[in-house]
Amino acid sequence: MPSLPSLRSLVELVRAPAALSVPGDVVAGAAAGGALQPRTAGLAAASVCLYWSGMAANDWADRELDAVERPERPIPSGRVTPPQALGVAAGLTAAGVALAALAGGRRALAVALPLAGAVWAYDLRAKNTPAGPAVMAACRGLDVLLGAAPGKVARALPAALTVAAHTYTVTALSRREVSGADRTLPAATLAGTAAVALSAGLPTARGKGAAAAVPGMLAAWYAAGYGAAQARVAADPSAAKVRAAVGAGITGLPPLQGALAASAGAPATGVAVAAIAPLARRLARKVSPT
């Protein structure tokens, strides 16, 4: 009987620090949908569980490929068995859906179920197809709408599309983490990042004085961090630079989420969300988010 995996191995399996990029989706959606309230914390916890489930399912689905390209990963290294990884993924999915229902009721459940389905569809089927980036973008867009579920979901659609667009660029880059890319890809994703930043950084009519400038400042922070990493890929499209840009796209998401929350009339909350980014980058040096 195989031994239980260590905590360190489980942390690597689900890429635990990368989940710091997730609660901001729910917060941005809640702010945009007028539903920023105590239950948002429960929905954020549900989102983290679903994110971790996707990471575990990803490693289970990629176990044979990782044995060749990333033998140090938990499954090919023997630290986690395939059945254990699949059990972790299934358990976290169930926990995420249950938490969403408890925190947000039927309306949150109606978003959590398709979100969970999209996560598994990406890992098991879509990831290595042309539809892969779009499916992953849909996952993060639904994550934003999960936060808005107790309020006015339609009002959160622009924020969801903005986060989805960002996610599309990260996922498109991630498909070249091992092989490297040509210069066309980072040029295209960099243009997308600029458009995303401009959209998120529009001055808010709900804020006055310094508060009105918060969305723009946070969007500029996002663009500077992730954009610079993509510019380095354009100059040197090696696999190492691509992986660094993907990591920057994951750990640099909180400033974008914060800009969206601030644009929705919650500047203090937006700044708090964006402040997660330095911690996410620090932890990413210990456990790779990609």
C-alpha cells in the first residue's frame, strides 16, 4: 500500500501559492455586482478549492508527459501516486462546489457547477487543443461571476471578460513553456495585456479625489510587471523566459483584480487585493506556479 504523500508534495501538486491569484477574481466580481459582503470570503474559499482541484487534475492528466519533460513533479517522481492525485482533485472539486452552495446558495451553485465542469474539461480534453486558452479563460471569467452571484451578475460581465482576456494571454504563453516561442506570440499577448490594462484602469465615476485614480495606478502596476516579462520574451523567446512570463502573469494578476474592484467603487478593497502580489511572487520562488 503506497504511503501518504507529504505536505510538501501536496503543496507542489496543487501549486498552492498560485492560489493567491484566485480570491481577487471573486472580490472583483462581488464589487462589480454589488455583492461585496461577508459571504464573499466563503465564495473565495470555494474558488481556491476549485483552482487547486484543477492543478491536481492537470498533473494527473499530464503524468506521462511530465515523466519525460518534468520528472521532478510529484507524480513522475513517485512522491504522489496517480490515484492519490486524482482523489485530491475530486475531493477539492466536491469541497469547492459545496462551499459555493453554502456561502452563496443556489445562485452561486449555478455558477460553481459549470466552473468545475470547465476546469475538468480543460485538463482532460481542451488543454492541448486550439480551444485550450479559450476554455481556461472561461474558467477565470466564471470565477469572477461566482463572486457576483449573490448580487447583479450582469454588472460583473465586463470584469469577467477582462480577467478572461488576461487569462487567455497567460494560457497561450504557457503552451510554449517547454519548447520556447517565436517572437510573434509574445508580441500579440503584450498587445492584449495593454488593452486589458487600459480597460481596467479607466477612472471611476464612483470615486472622488485620490480614490478616482486608484484603478489607473493599479492597472499600471499590472501592466508594468506582466508587460515587462512579455517584452523579455519578445527579445529572447526561450523556454526559460516564457516560463518566467507565465509566472509573472499568474502572480501579477492581483493588481488587475484590484483595479477592477476599485473601478467598481471599492478602492480600499482593490488596494488590499493588489497588495497580495509581492507575497505571491515571493512564494513562487519556492513553489513554481507554472
